[in-house]
Amino acid sequence: MIDQKNLDNHNLTRDEYGLIVKLIGREPNLTELGVFSAMWSEHCSYKSSKFYLKQLPIKGKNVVQGPGENAGIIDIGDGQVIVFKIESHNHPSFIEPFQGSATGVGGILRDIFTMGARPIALLDSLRFGPLASPKNRSVMDGVVSGISSYGNSIGVPTVGGDVYFNDCYSLNPLVNVFCMGIAEKDKIFYAKAEGIGNRVLYVGSKTGRDGIHGATMASQEFGEEIEHKRPNVQVGDPFKEKLLLEACLEVMDKGLIVGIQDMGAAGLTCSSSEMPAKSGTGIEINLDLVPQREEGMTPYEILLSESQERMLIVAKPEKIKEVKDVFAKWDLDAVEIGKVIEGGQMRVGFHGEIVVDIPVSAIVDLCPIYERPYAAAAQPKKEINIREIPIPEDFNKILMNLVASPTIANKEWVFRQYDHMVQTNTILLPGADASVLRIKDSKKALAVTLDGNSLYAHLNPRAGGIIAVAEACRNLACVGARPVGVTNCLNFGNPEKPEVMGQFKEVVEGISEACKAFEIPVTGGNVSFYNETEGVSIYPTPVLGIVGLIKDINKVVTPGFKEEGDAVVLLGENKEELGGSEYLKIQFGREDGIPPAIDLAKEKAVQELCLEAAEAGFLESAHDLSEGGLAVCAAECGFFSGKKIGCELDLNDEWRPDALVFGETQSRILVTAKSSKLKKLLALAGKKGVTAAAIGKVGGKKIRISLKGKALVNVPVEEVYKEWNEAIPRNFTVK
Amino acid sequence: MKFGVVIFPGSNCDFDTFHVLKNVIRQPTIWLWHKDHGLQGVDCVVLPGGFAYGDYLRSGAIARFSPLMQEVGEFADKGGVVLGICNGFQVLLELGLLPGAMLRNKNLKFLCQFVTIRLENERTRFTHKGKKGQVLRVPIAHFDGNYFAPPETLKEIEENSQVVFRYSGANGSLTEEANVNGSLHSIAGLMNKRGNVMGLMPHPERASERLLGSEDGRVIFESIISKF
């Protein structure tokens, strides 16, 4: 008998239980309840988000696969496709930072190679609490080590990502992992269980008791009992995954299989129910045949284990031997555990008894979809009265403080723990606006970026969503890439709270509006709710992963200044905006105001100008203005030059000097051009109707910014570099 | 010259190395699978970077027992040319084809970055196309690259000029800062006494194409294929 305690343990409501009974026509046994619990968890079912996600634009002429599969697929021409997705691994990474983040990497890699693509790049979007706290430092150290250990071992380069710091992540760090793979268009594989009588093969690692109910755990708030959840975190084995990767790609390349699905969240339950559900078939499996690394496991445990590095394969009976031979070559188990059957049931045997006998559609497709109540509380905060904020005297000092803010500071301490060069495709190393990868034997290149400013989203969720898309596209424009596809990871608090649902609704609306304006399809993503601990929720944190295509690899633009004497041009308009800026936060300890306004038509025009100028070969460098505004942007261009080269800029605007130098007004890019090409660049801007001002020159050993001739910033690049470079490592020095 | 690139199950720089040998240096190149027997008439065996068998025990510790490695050992004993890059270097140390061992990097972190290394000995089959004192810009990517050997071994390899590369500043100076992983004597690359086996931690295959930011690594491959 299922009682209230059982339901509570399985995080199911009374109503949901009632629906289960109705769907299967009887009371489920405990194993079946476990199956429903995992598959109907927020993590697997998207029951709170589906309703709102429907508005995202998912169509486009190059979309081969949109949301609903393991990953999205975009056609990049010449018979090739890219397969990419982002996923969160927030909850496990807080409980056990190293294994939590490592298995996050393992999981997203499987999502990509299960579709027949060889993974070529990993990126991570990380959010931590301030580094002053030892706990936050240890979480960050563990997360970075975990990513490093998994990605480096398997040999997929971790080429970039972003790292932000804010108090709201102290009890809820975020680990969002992105992976992109490349495949031949005619060799894509899906999670299909087609062909009655076809065999079901279990491949990869043996099943243990780790990670049972991981998906359910990721769908709950945390309280003080968090330490007890550590056994819910899986343990990763990157070497096994490397073997699995090679073996899977080999059986696919040889055309030996019908369908394949990885065992990620909800393990064997998820793969063995989703595959037949997608094909209108049923499945019969015998748990006695599942390779196990522990004795005495119950059917409940075998079905819900989230042991890593496992896959489920469907193959024709006559191909089984060949499949097994390939897996044997890579020293992996490949065991026949069942077959595809008619009738749409999932029938699971154990010790001669049927322990689960339920329709796959009930588990996969009939989970209730909630249109949860939302509060209009998520209204833009009141504009701050900018006049009340004093204009500080010493801009040099502010610049030093800004570059020492970990959100802005050099992330090399993180990136150099990742092997970002393996596979020898990385053209633009981590730290730039976007990472750029060549495609061997082709003139084309791919650019990838992750972006999302949660302070903006906190202050105005809709603007946060719009700006995240706009800035990610701007990052791509800076390297000369046109966006082709979007994946997103939406990190929020408890969706049962109306104000959180309000934030979610508005962020999704913002993302949707911006993606429509840029005409880029969303091909999938991930929603992570319940990022709350002890009642404290994170800021709404949308992370956008956008992939861009560069037609000619020789036209890639990089952010660093190139040579003394090059002209510096600011594309876009200055305004007087300080709300939500890193400047207000660092200098005045304020996280308020309204985030910068954004006009998507103007944004697109600026990006188009940058792209056309890049393609015409006018640009020596390009870098977008974001956190810390013009001063930080100019400083970084100097750092990235490799020579710590300075610049001399003079502005001619009527705005407050601090807003001009440190404000985060959107739709601006700082570019440089040879003086011989300056005229052409400005003419192109004029033709496109984009404001572009030649504001100075590259050169010298100082960063000099003045307003109508009056010096505001005048500081040696070397000094600023030192602050920028040491801000993060100084927290982790081994004494 | 015919190259053979060994694939251990956890090799991950195998494709990169193969790509450079075949498409950049343009030499006939074949795969050598760790479970197979026979070196198929190759003139040079390359052990690529990676995590040979996962390296959970110690980098390269299991690889030395693989069937193919016994044959690579015999090949080396007969004077065959063997190049070990990164994990390949670690395997050569475990196999005893080169002296010494690797410890964790001095900062106890994985390090992936461009470094500069100074060419110490140009009279080798791996470097004769280069110049003594020449500084190469080449990436490293390893956790265990902190070279260690007892004093008497160090003395011996120095006396025999077996040190082929040292970590240095861009101007060739040997400093603690430039010695990023803490290697004794700043050793980045080392050969055996006979001069037919070399291992190095930096990845020359990642610095053999202009697009990747450096072509300095090519000198090693070009030396190997030229008459010595």
C-alpha cells in the first residue's frame, strides 16, 4: 500500500498519485511509484516550465533537430551538422563539488555522442558566492577540479565559458555545462526503439547504488539536511566514458544499431521508457541480466540508479554479435537485457516476476503540465535617482577596484586547469568574447559563447532575458561569427512560489523576444528550478549558449589591440545608465536601479556593422562593452594584446563622466582599425545608420581616457593588469 | 619515413598527433592499437598524450604492461626511434626507457598553457634542424609534469647531454617562474643515452600550424624525418 509517507519520500502530490492510479488502472507498487517519481520529477518532466517554453522560437531553415531530443542539431553546410546542448548540474555540485561538476560534464558529453556526434568543445557557466568565504572557495576549487578532471581525461577541450560571483550563490552555486559536437548529416542517431523484436542492449559501466533519486533531489529545495544527500550524487569515471564514446561512435559509424539513449537522470528508467515512447512501441527487460557491481540490489535500485557511463542500445538481432565485438574491443560490457515489444507497455522482470508493468506513454507523455500561478511581483525596480550618487574623484582607483572584482578579473586560474587545446582546433583561447574552433579540412570555423547577467535579470527579468541573448550574439559578432542556434539553461528558485514563476515567465518572454528579433532558433536547453536553500533563492539566472558560424577562418577578429597607432572606434551610442552595473556594486555596494535599456533594432545594426567590417577586413580587434564599461573594455583589449599595450581615448559627450567610463549601456563594441581603413569603416557605419566615433589611438603604456580633453583615467596598463591578473589566484594560493 | 601512432584506450592526443604527421609533415602514418602485436615496419613509434588506461593509479603505470609496449621496448633496444609526448613521456619513464619519474605539478593543479622551452642539445635526431639556445613556444597540458630523478641520475643525464629541452623565459633565461611545474633542472624534454628515445611534456603537435598560434613544434618532427 502506498501511503502519504511514500508519496512525500517520492516528492509526488496526492493529485499526481490519483492521476497515476487512473492512468494504470490500479495502485502502483513501490517500484512503479519510484519510476513515476523520477520521470515526473521537475528535472525530467519540465512540468512547471513546459507551458511557458512553448513560446520560444524553435524553427529555422537550418534546424535539423529542435527541442525534445538529447540535444539540438543545426546544419552548417557541406554535409555537416553541429549537435549542442547546455545542462545544469547545480544541486549535486553544491553537495559534492568535485563529483557533482565532473558528472555534469560526463552527462552532457553523453547527450552529444549519443546522437552520433564527436564532442569537440565544452564550456561552463559557473556562479559562486564571494571568495571571501572559505566555503565558497572550496566549492569553486572543487567544481573547477571536477570539470578539469573529467574533460581533460576524456580529451574534449574546455574552451571557455563565464564565471560570475554574487552573494545569492553562496548556498546555491550554479554549474551549467555546455557541449558541442560535430557529425555528418546522414549519420545522426536518435533515441528510438523501433522494430518489434529488436534487441535491447545495456552497454558501459555496471550498475551500482549511486545516484538513486538524483533527478528527484534536483527537484527539491535544500534545507539543513543537505549533508545526508551526498550519496545521491553519482561518481564519474572519465576513462570509462572515453571507452564508451569511442565504442558508441564505432557502432554508429558501422551502421550496427537502430537507436541509442544515454542513461542520465533517472537512469535505466528514463532510457527504457523514453525510447519506446518515441517510437510507439513497448519494451520488455529483465533486470537479472543488468550488469551490477553490488550484490542484492532491488529492482527499485537497479531501475533508479544513476550510475554513470551507461547507454541503452536497440539493435537488430542479426547485428548483436558485431555490436558486442566492438564493445569487447573497448573492454566494455554489452549485454542483451530485453527486446522491443508491441503494445506500448514497459514490462520489467526480476527473479521470474514482473515488477513493473505500466504504459510507457503514462510515464513519459502524460505527466501533468502545470500553469503555475505567478505574481506580477517581478516588476522592474524603481529607477534610482542618479543625481543622488556622488561622482567620485579618483577614476584610476575605481578602475583598479573593478578589475579586481572576481566577476571581471582574469579567469586564467580557472581556464588553465582545463585542457582547452586538445583536438587542436582551438583558434581563440578562453577569455575572449567567444571561443573559436576551426573545422579541419574546411575554411569554416565555429564560435561559441555563454552569457547571462543575473543581476540584470534580478532587477528586471524580461530585460535580463533580452540582454543575455543580445550580449551573447554581440560576443559572436566581435569574433566575426553569425549566430546559428541557441541553447539555454534557466536557473531559478522554487516554481511553486508565484514570484519565482513570475520571474521565469518574464525571462522566457525576454529570451523569446530577442531570439525572434535575431531570427535564431532555440534548439533545446534545460530548466533548473528549486535553486533555494533554507528559503533563500538565487537571482533568476538565464544562461544563454549561442553558437555562431564563421565562413572564412582568416577573417576571425580577436579582442586584443594589435599595433601602436591603430585607430580606436566606438560602435554604438553612449548613454547615462548606471542601474545594475558592476560599478554601482563595487563602488557603492548597491545592487539596484533598472538595468540598461536595450533597443533590439539598434543592437542588431551595431552587430551587423561589426560583422560586415570584419568580413571586409577593416578590423584589427573587437571587444564588446559589458561589466565595467568602456574603461574595463579598453584595459582588457590591452591585456589581450599580449604586449600590455595602452591607449589614449577622448570622449565628447554630455553625460556624467562615471556613466561614460564605467556604465554598461548596451549595444556598444570597441574596435580598432588601421588608420588607412578608418575612413572606410566610418563610411560603412554611416551607411548602416550606426553611430561610430573615432575616439583615440592604440599606444603607450598607459590607459588614458579623457572627456573633452579633461583626464579621467590615466594609469599604467601594467598596474591594472596586475590587479586583474591576481584577483582570483590570490584566494587560492597554497601557503 | 613511416610513423606509427600508438592508441591506448585513454589516449586523447592520438588524432592530433596523427593529423600533424600525416597532413602537416606529410609522412606515411599508421595506427598501432595497444592490444595488437607487431609494429608493421614503422621507422618511428610515437606515444601520444592522454590518460593511457585512465591513469588512476599513476600516469603511465598500467600502459607499460600492454602487449604492444613490450615490442616498443624491444624496438627501442634495437635502436628504433621512439618519441613520447606528455603521457607518452610518462609511459617511457614507467617503462624504464628513460630515467626518472614525474610528480604532481608544483601548484598541485592541472596546467594547460603556452610555455617557452629552450633547446639544449641540437645534436640529436629529434632536434638537429634547430639551434642550440633556440626558444620554442609550445603548449603544455598535464597534471604530472614535475620531473624528478635522484642526484646521481641527474648528474649522469647532464654529463651525457641527455636534457633536450628546459622550461625557460622567452629570452631563454632559466627562472623559477618559467619552470611552471617545478621540474628538477627545469627539464621539459629528455632522451636516452643512445639518443633514439625522447620524451617531452610540451605538445609539439599543438604548435605545428600557424592557425594554432605557433609552428615552433614542427622542428621536432622535421628533424626526425631528415637525415641525421
